[in-house]
Amino acid sequence: MQRIHIVGGGLAGLTAAITAAESRTPVTLHEAHHSLGGRARTAEGPYLTNEGPHALYHRGPHRTWLEERGLLGPLASVPPLEGARFLFRRGGALRRLPPLGLLRLARRSAHRAPVDTDFLGWATGQVGEEGARAAAHYMGVALFHHDPGSLSAAFVQERLRRATALPPEARYPVGGWARLVDRMASRAWDLGVRVETGSRVGPGDLAELGRGGPVVVATHLESARTLLGDPSLTWPGGRTALLDLAVRTRRGDPFIVSDLDAPGWIERFTAQDPTLAPADEQLVQAQIPLAPGTPRGEAVRRAEDMLDLGFTGWRDRTTWRREALASGRTGAVDPPGTTWRDRPAVDRGDGILLAGDQVAAPGLLSEVSFNSGIEAAVRAVRLLGGTPRDVPRPAGTP
């Protein structure tokens, strides 16, 4: 009996496995690691840090998909008091308000922004250079890119609108993403998905798997390029240094420090979910995008400078620290003249399908993984002559 093989057990792979299995199609999920989740894994306690995405955006299509299946679980939102502790670094000093131009630009419709013009050039014509640069730097939080102003105006403006929406769209899975991954994995097992962890699939294995049915490659794009031997599987992404800290609680610490002098972001994630750290400790993450070739140490120094401004005495209060570099592992970005439709296609032909956060599917951050996972599963089921269960599809997908 033919079955669908899925390579990769992150958000895209789990979404594809569940979607295909709901159509009563046999599915095997291969994950090279001994645990599922990919970049959505949450570190083991006592500090529950996430390697990958932190927020589910309220209006995103994947929230509906999860909610319909009872997989969403409890979500935390930003307490109103913490929202008042949102600070901006401007001219080397902390301020409570961004430039007026940034606020004005955040209200502009994304439909007015052109695809083929860079964001900084277009935004400067809308609100002036100061507001345009501040908006570009602010978007480092959602793009993990060292120069958001150089990207497509339409691409950046759509994300600016969502990242600045009121009330905020961001919701946080309580206890970290691992709990969401566990619920998705349980759903897959209940549907009869054969889950094989510690199962590393190499280029020579694909032909063997393909003889049994369609194969969905739901890995990082660089891994997919090697696995499929296809040099065309490239697309620009970001490069970001991550600094995670646990600090002893101090009243008055900011919730967020957004760097408007250059792309950079610090967030105290225990503000919305205290379960992420032991009592009387706070979990803080700095995200500092880096240009290609720039050493990680430079970003760490920038993060420490921002911490010096906003988190009084943080060095003496630190109880735990971790540094990491996410290179090309933070989702796709679209240069001027391109859209998500120009990224590597989901259907690669000959029964091979692609899913992940850098392929041709719409959405913000993790939404691309969900949307491409659904699209790949629907196509795989059809290749076997099955009828996919009716699932919500993003606008513009075939």
C-alpha cells in the first residue's frame, strides 16, 4: 500500500503529517533527531527558552487550523501593565515613544506599498527619513534581517502592520512551543502516523522512499538543497545572534527594548508567561541581526549595551546565560521585485514536495511553515488519488 513519507519533524512536517493522515492516507514521519519540533523545540527546564518562533499571531491562518483540532492549548497575551513598559532606543538613549513618522507609517495600508521598491526608499517618501529608518530598524523583530530597509516595501509594510496592530496580535503558547509540539505529535500518533525519530534520511534514501509514494521534504532549505541535490533551492534569509538570560526579578525592568538606531530587540518573555523561569527570576532574550561576515561577538556587545540601558544591574542579577547564532534559520525575506510566489515551489515534480519557512507559501514567520505543510500534504494526497480533507487554504494558493 502506498504511503506518504515526510522528512523532518518540525512545524511544517507535523502539519503535513496531520493533514495527510486526516485524509486516511498512510503516513511515515522521519525525524533525524530523537525529539520532534525542529526549531520550535523548547529547552528543558528550569529555563524554557525557545530556539525558534515565540509568538502565534492572532489573525494567522495556522491559529484557526490548530484551534479546529483542539491543538492550540492555553495562550498568554501581554498584560496591559507590561505593555506600558515598552521602550525604544533612539540616539543612544531610551525613550517611551518612537518617532511620529513610525506611528504614521504603521497605519498605512500594506496595499499601498510597492513590491518592486525597497522599503526605506518608499517609506522615506511617505513619512520622511527619520520615521522610515526607525520603522525599518523596528522590523528586525519580525524579519531577523540586518537591513530590513533594503527589502521589498510590500513585504516589510505588511509585517509592520501586523507587528504594530492594536490590540497586539502576538499570543504565546504557555510553557513554550514544546507543549504545542507535543499536542501535534499526539494528534499525529492518534491518526496512525508512523513516527520514526533518530531516522536520518540521506540523498540515497529518497529514491527508495519515493517508490512507496510521494515524499514531503520538510527540512531547512539548505538541508533540502543537499538532500535533493538541487542547487536552485536557495532564498535569502536572516542571520541573528540570540542572547538568552535568566536574571533575578527587579521591579521596573522593561518589557521590551526596541533598538531604532539599528535592528535589535530585547524582550522579557516571563512578562506574559511566568512559567518559563523559576519564581523570582525573569527570562530575557536579545535578538540582534547581523550582516554577513560580522562576528557574533559584535552583536553580543550591542545586546549588552542595550541591557545596560534598560536592565539596571543585570550583570550582577544574571543566574544563567546562553548565546547562539541563527544563520539562515529565521524564515524567508523578499528582496524588491519578489514575493512569496517567487520562492522555491512546493511541488518539485516526480512526487517530491517541499515544506518549510523559506518556500512558496504566504504568511509571517512560522505561518509559512504551517501553510506550506498543508499545501504539500494536500498535493501528496491527490497524487495518491485521495481526497484531502477540507482545510483552510491561504489566499492565493492553487
